[in-house]
Amino acid sequence: MKFYFVYIVLCSDNTYYTGMTNDLERRLIQHQSGYKKDGYTFSRRPIELKWYLQCTNPIEAINIEKQIKGWSHKKKEALINDKWEDLVEFSKNYTEYGYPDNRQESSTSSD
């Protein structure tokens, strides 16, 4: 059975890089060695693996990677640290709930 990995590495500039691969060990070596000079992690080495998920379905892995890439730094940290309550909190739609004082008007009419 073939496996696919979604992973998050911490870069030397304290940013996170999220990727997907079918060979996690090989891919981490590539990141550390600067395999792609135009790649995100090239100038941000060394990197450190912080989190990974093993999948058997490549489409699922790609979808999870895309989802995580859209997350904030704080939300990725909540995932890495297994802080599920924080993950839920950082997932709220701040347009709907107001952030910080940007609350939408009530949908009820006062006519």
C-alpha cells in the first residue's frame, strides 16, 4: 500500500511550510539540502519537522494540504500542539463573529 504524507515544517525565520509527499524522509532531506534554489524553504533553512499526517488516498492528502496552507500561523500551531480548543477558536469566521469590533448588523429589520 502506498502512503502520502501531509507535513508542516518550521523554518528558521519562524514561518511554517506545508507540503505533501509520498516519501517524507526524502522530502525532508531535500528541504534541508536546498534541493530547489527557488523553493520557499531554500533561504529559510534549517527546517524542522513539526507535524505530519499519513494518508492512503492522494486526493485526500492534497485536499488536506491545501486546507492547511490557507490557515494562519496560530491555527497551524494549534494543530501542531494538539490544542483542539484553540484550533476551533481560530477556525471561527471573524466576519460573522466580529474581529475585533467588526460585527455585522442584525439581519432583522426594525421597520
